[in-house]
Amino acid sequence: MRDQIAELVRNTVDDVNEEMEITGGPRVGLQADAVLYGAGATIDSLTLVALIVAVEHNIRHAFGVSVVLANEKALSMQRSPFRTLDSLIEYAAVIVDEAQKG
């Protein structure tokens, strides 16, 4: 499951980056340790929100479950699941697994 989520997230990053290229916005890094949120982030908050919404949308289409990644659980975590690309992938895999189990 994690590998499928990783591929989905990276494909989503590619899509968001294509859109950012058109609009001149900041691009999301594809490396696992690319910082998405917090100190050292190379993208702005609007790009992060666009990425999260696009990942949620793509999860719904790929896995048939609706998820909300920016939920109370994510916002209350000591370390943000949106800090790096890898932490986003890990968190999305957990959320999809929970949604599939009901």
C-alpha cells in the first residue's frame, strides 16, 4: 500500500508542479526529504494546500475512499505530517488504510 501511495503522491506532485510552472508559483520537490511545511520549506502555504487537496482527490479516485488529510489528527500531531514529502506519504498511507478498514 505504501508504494502505491508514494507513486500517487509523486504523480500528484508532478501535476501540481506543471500547474505551478504555468502560473509561476513555487515547485514542490520530489525527493523524500523535500520540506513542504515549516523551516526550510520551498513552497508557500497555497501550494501546500493545493497539493493536499489534489492528493485527497487522487486517493478518492485510486482507492475509492474519501479522506481528509488536513484533519484534527494531523493538526494535533507533535510533528506535522506535512513537513516533508516522505512524512506526507507515510501519513496518507495510514489514513487510507484506516478509511479502507472502516
